[in-house]
Amino acid sequence: MPSYRPVNAVLRALKVLNVVNSRRQSTVSEIARASGLTSSTAVRFLETLESAGYVLKDTSNAAYVVSGKVLELSSGFEAYREMGVIAGPFLYALQREISWPSDVAVFDRDAMIVAETSRSESRLFYPRPPGFRAPIMGTSLGLAYLAFCTESELQTAVEVSAQVAEPWNDLARDRGKLQGVLARVRECGYAVMSQEYSALVYNRAIWAIAVPILLAGQAIASINVTMNREVSENEATSKYLASLQRTAARISQAIDKARHPSG
Amino acid sequence: MPSYRPVNAVLRALKVLNVVNSRRQSTVSEIARASGLTSSTAVRFLETLESAGYVLKDTSNAAYVVSGKVLELSSGFEAYREMGVIAGPFLYALQREISWPSDVAVFDRDAMIVAETSRSESRLFYPRPPGFRAPIMGTSLGLAYLAFCTESELQTAVEVSAQVAEPWNDLARDRGKLQGVLARVRECGYAVMSQEYSALVYNRAIWAIAVPILLAGQAIASINVTMNREVSENEATSKYLASLQRTAARISQAIDKARHPSG
């Protein structure tokens, strides 16, 4: 619970900075209109932002542009940290419900970066801490994501993975087979860890299923449930798939809410 | 001249946001210390930033991280606009001093993007408005930049240019020759437009010399002077090189000052 009311001047200045970012160049009156401020208030914030180096005024046409210093305001963003903070509570709730641990991960070229995990509270302890890079083509996290991501992310993953000589990357080198695997993931709504990955990394002791976390129809992450090999695919899907999908939907809603706070 | 005093709350909140960006995760006391605020003031700004969606609080360890929304605060940054706004007055002053026009440009993979030009006020009117993409390997702007840029930018420029079938890109396909050209640029302190580019684009009527704009020893842009073919290289360097270099140094200082305002 917040202890204070938000500082209005700060919210308005950030709004002004957002408006300057959203256009190639903007006059004071355009900025005032788009941010719902009077011109003199807009000028006050623009001059504040200018004094701190975030915007520049073009003296030739009195228009404002953002400066290179704005890059510092986003330099620390890492998608997997945002996802980890937001998904964490949902992951632990799921672990308490179904007793098997889960990981949530975001896409990064040739790997899914683990953002959060509930493995540390589970009976299956193969540590995969936040920041761990799970290979795209071998894991259920990667395949669930790939089946619902953008075409350009798919291209990147295929190109980069094809160059890495792991057995599960044969999928990246056989376009027809990959299309078949992804079509099946879309049809079933979940992906399964590859046999090669399970054998090489877990000596077949562990396998996993995963579903995408969708926002506006597009994958923004994926979430798995990892189990030992005694659990069959039938048992896994009948007992855990619905809970996994419900958790994915809740995380998606929480991400959406965090990015668009009503306050 | 600013009409108002900067709004202090805004400057402090931006400082807090910068601190959160600069660390993987930060507690309130770390943020307060790094931004020179009391803990209660830091919390007030953190909660304001959280209410607007720019930071997230990790409930498991009470640490703050930046959210994906911070990307909006820098989404409009284009290096060539910043450079254009800052370099403009210096470019026009140079044009009045030496009577020939100049362009200033920033690197973008396979091209130098013209940020500002004084051609419109000159007797040599071949328009190259801001946003124009001058090919790296053919132009003095590109070669002056390449000789003083980072190794990874050089690699990118060579790889991308080698795939484009323009005669000046033969340089990108002959690594030994390119090394020789860049070594000569470093030795002389300036680059010359390639014969091929002058012939194909200006029918040999125009040529140019360029120098890098350096910041902390690294090229951040380049600036040329364009002349008609009657001006010899000897005449150009003896009459204009010193003015060109002085202008480059002034632009560098102005960029540095804009990025680190003392206010």
C-alpha cells in the first residue's frame, strides 16, 4: 500500500517527456494540448527537463526533441526482472496448488531467460535461478513461446539456434519438422520438453510442459510445470494444464495492469 | 533563456528513476543514499513512479526495479536529431566563415545519417536534408567516422556495406585496402570523398573532406566541407581544415555540455 499521494508535478513532467518522445519534434502548444496542460505549465516542465538535459530546444523552429540522456532513464530495464517481480507470487501459489515447481521465462534471441522459479520450494531441486538461459529449441518454455511469438522473433531464434551444435537444435535446422512441432503446440495449447534435452540435461529424470503467457494475442513469456518422469503426459495435462493456463492468464492480467496503472 | 526555475520535485524524481535504472535492484535506503534524499522523500518519489507504472516493487525483498514502461521515456530518441539541434548553429557559422557548405552526420549501420546541413544557404545546392543517408564507404563523412569509431561499429559497417553492390563498397570487400585507407585518415586527420562516389553522384563536380567529431577519444559523428572540383586537396586542407577541426571540437563540447548540464 502506498504511504503517500503521488507527486503531481512529477506525473505531469513524465507525461510531457512521453509526449516529446512520441513525436519527431513538438512545439509548446502541441505538447500542452497532448498532455492536457496550459502552455505556461508545459513550458515550466519543458524547461525543467531541458535544465536536466533530457530535452533540447531547436532554436531555429522553437521545437523540442528528446536528447541522448533519455536513454539513461531506460538503461536498466530487463524484461526478465519485470516479469520475475510480477509473476513471482503467482508461481508460488501454483506450486502450493499442484506441488510441482514452475519456471517463467522471457525470450532473448537464442534462449528463454528464467525470470522466476518456484523450484527452490519444491521436492525437485535442480536449481534454475533467475537469469538462467534455457535453450529455445530443447525446452517446453522455448517451444511454447515460439508457437505464439512474432515472425521476426521466430526467424531470429531459428537462425541463431541453427548455428549451435546441440542435438535439440536439429529442429532449427529442419524447417519442415519445426513447423510441424509448432503447429502441434498451437493445436494442443502446450509444449513438451524435447527428449534430447531431458536425456542430456536431466538424465531423463525430469520433463516439463509449458504454455505461453499471451498479451493481445502475442506471447510475452512462457510458464512451465516440471515433473519427474513417473508423471505421464496424460496425467500431466488432465491434472495440471488448466491450473497452468489459469496462472498464465493471471500473470498476463497483472503485467497489463502494471503497464497501464489507472492511478 | 529559461523563463522559470526548474521544478525541484521533477529533478529529484528523475534522479531517483536514474538510480533505479543504474542497479539490478535497489532498496529504499540504497536509492535514498545514491540520490541524496531522505528515505521518506525517496519513498514518496518511488511510490509516485510506481503509481505511474515506471518502477515495480518486489514484495519478496522490498527492492525496486524499473518496468517496461520506462522504454516509452526514450522511445523517441534519434541521435541525428540531437546532433542536428546542437550542431546547427556551428555549421552555419562555419559556412559564413569559409563560404563552402558542410554536413554533420551520425553513424547508422551502413550509412551516415545527415543530422544538419548548411547547403541550403550556399552556392553549391545539391540538397541533402536532415535524415539523408550517405553511404559509409563512399563519403568523406563515412570514412572519417570509420577511422575513429569502435571496433564493433567498424565490423557492422564492413559486413553490411560488403553486401551492397555499389562501386565504393569494393572497399568493404577488400579488408587490406580498407585498413590502408583508414590508417591514412588517422594519420592526416581527415578523410576524402571517394572518386567513385564523386563520379557517380555528382558527376565529379563536387568533392569533400571530413573530420570526426570526437568525445572521449571516440567518434560520435563527423562533419565535412563540400567544395567544387576546382578546389585542390592542398588548397582545401591549408584553407579549411583548421576551421573544420575547430568546429568539430566546438560541437563536441556542446554535446558534452548538453548531456551533463551543470544546472
